[in-house]
Amino acid sequence: PELDMAVTKYLHETLLSISPTKDPVGIFLAINLAICLGVLVSRKLIARFSKSTRPGSPDLEKPASSPGVREKVTRKFGEWIPSTFKRPAATPYSDWDVHNTKPIPYRPFRYGPKYFITLGLRSMKWDEWIELDNHYLKYHADKKKRIEERGEKCFGTAPEAMDGAIELLEELCAYLPERYPSMFEKTPTGITNKATNETFNITQRPLPEDPMATAARLVQDDLALMFERPDGEYYLLAGAILLAGFWRLSDKFGMRLSEIHTSGDVPQFREKLEKGMMNFFRRLKPEEPVLRNNYFIQVDDSLAWSHSIGSEDAETVSWNTAMKNKAIEHHFFRSERQSLRRLPKSGAVVFTIRTYFEPITEIVKEPYVPGRLASAIRSWGDDVSRYKGKQKYEEVLLEYLDQKHEEQVANGLEVEKEDDIRAYPL
């Protein structure tokens, strides 16, 4: 930009110094200089217009730019002044049915050859905050059993986080009857689940149980609350992690956000994710919720805890204990849809973590899935491969995916038309 300005200034001064009436050659020179000046000005205008009005090819792994996200935060670390923001009322899901509404088929993997490590955030519409489907009753039964059998190993609320946990419970009791009126009914003291014949009183004190446990009974998601402390770090101080598969709340409770990721060996967290994540949490506003998706391969059929990586009660767990190259029938696709939003009163950041769990043998029936998933797995670097346990299943899984992709192509699949019929993260 500095060079363009200098050249433009020089051309302008040269034009003013020429007197075409006294110097015929100056006419020719003036015309050419004017053309050069016009090109420079046009180029700058086009560049400015392009940046402000034409988004180009969108990066679906990143949220759309938002003025609120970029605003400077002036509050002190650990300080939160309650916001006046009111969540818009949810649109009733009129034809939702606990027995017939199918899960959304999230397939958040991309073709290689490169695997990008990003936060992968995108904006969320309020009607998308909590997604329920015809697996609800199974998830509810699994959660109930886990709460009874494992108790506070799976849920808990630190004293300083109690206000935030109650705020989350109150928000769910307001949102669910709005969005799913066929299933939930708001009562003077709380909420009734018409599918399970449960009524929850959230006004009595003390509450009948930990508010995070009650909140978890209402939805299919796992739930986590992060709170900012005076050191500027966010800490996991309340949660109900009942169906996580690969991690335990008891291992992470009370940890800093960055420590949660480094202790879990998240690939390239320090290099590519930590700074952006901390800035995002610091700037997140109650009115700007976001979503992200991820996926894993699992080699056993347990939704709640993947026993292939070790006992849930073992001191340490890892992929090292998993059996290598099990039959394809033991391979499952595990996908998470996470939402993040800040609660307006307490300032807590809520993670909802909804897990989708399906046999590989089922998802490969979908057009394009086997070829794209095989390409995605091959694109993982060594660190991502270790993190996702690739060495335990790659031979059997990739051979199977390649075979199913070839069958789809042989049956007329038009590979080049995939982008016309699907978009990330589906």
C-alpha cells in the first residue's frame, strides 16, 4: 500500500508539471501518465470492494466474521457483569416425535491430502442449540444408569459454579418446552418430561440433586461449564460427562482449559489452537453462540465408555490396550456436535456435547461417505493418527472403505457431483 501511494503521488505531481500547450510531447506523456494513474486507482478500489462485499470461497471450518468477536474486552479477568441479553424464543418443532425423528447424519470429515487442525467454529442459530431425536429414550436410560452406578465420578458442581449450573438448568427448562412442546411441558416449579413421565422441581432449595445431573437427564448431550478466574484462565468447574467414550470428568474436573487439552495430548494444541481458543473464550458474548463438530473411530460398541482403551476405573487409559485389526463389524463411527454459548447472568461458557454413534457398516451405505472417509483418514498426520488410534484399525477399515467406494462408483456414483448435493458438516 505504501508503494502504491508513493507512485500515485509521483504521477500526480508529474502531470501537474506538464504544460501540453507548450510541449506537444507532453500531451502524449500526460495521456500515458493519466492511464497509469487510473489503473492504480482502479486497482485499489477493486481490491477494497472485493474485500468488503465478496466473501469468495467460504472456509466452513471457521465462523463468519462478527463485529462482536473482534471488539476489545475491557473487563477485568474473572469479572462478569450480568448481561441484559434475552435469548430469542425457540421455534416449536411441530412434527418432532420421540419415536420417529431420525438423528441428523453429521459426517464432518473432508477429503485429503491435507488435514487442517483448526477450532472449526461456525455460527449457531438458536433453534439448533439442543437437538433431540428418536435415540432419546436410549440415551436417557443410559444416563440414568450411569448416574446411579457411577455417581459423582460422572457429574459435579464446584461451590463457586453453583449459580452458573442453576442458570443452565433454568435455561434448559425454558428452552425445551419452547422447542419440543410435544415432549416437554413447563410447570410453575420446573419442567415435566411427557415421554418419561418425570417432573423436576428446580425451585426448591436445596435442590434434590446436583443441577448438572438434572440438566443431563433432560437432553442427549453431555454438559460442561467453564468459568473465568482472575488469572484469565477458564476452568472446568461443573459438568455431567456421562457418554463421552474416551475421557472422564474425574480426570479433568477443576482443570484449566489449556491443561484439559494438553493432558489429553490434543495434536498441535500449543502451536495452532491455544491462542485462538483463549481469545475466543475471552471475547465470547451471550448473543453469539457457535457450533463445531469432530469425529473418531471406535472399535467396540459402547456409547458411554470405550472399553477397548482400558477399564473406566483404570488409573490411565490409552489406545495401547486396544486389539488391532478387529473385524469390520466392531468398527463404529463416533461423531460429536458441540455447541458453545455464554450464559448471560453468570458469564459461564456452556459446552453441550452431543454424541452420535453408528456402525461403520451402516454409514458406508450413504453416497460418497466411504470414499471421503477413507481419504480423510489417510490425510491424518502422525500426531493425529496417534491421537485417534489409527494403527489399531487402519488396515481393516481402509480396505473396507475402498471396497465400498469402488462399489458405489461401479453402480453409477458421480464423484464430481458431490459438492452439489452436500455441504459440511453433513
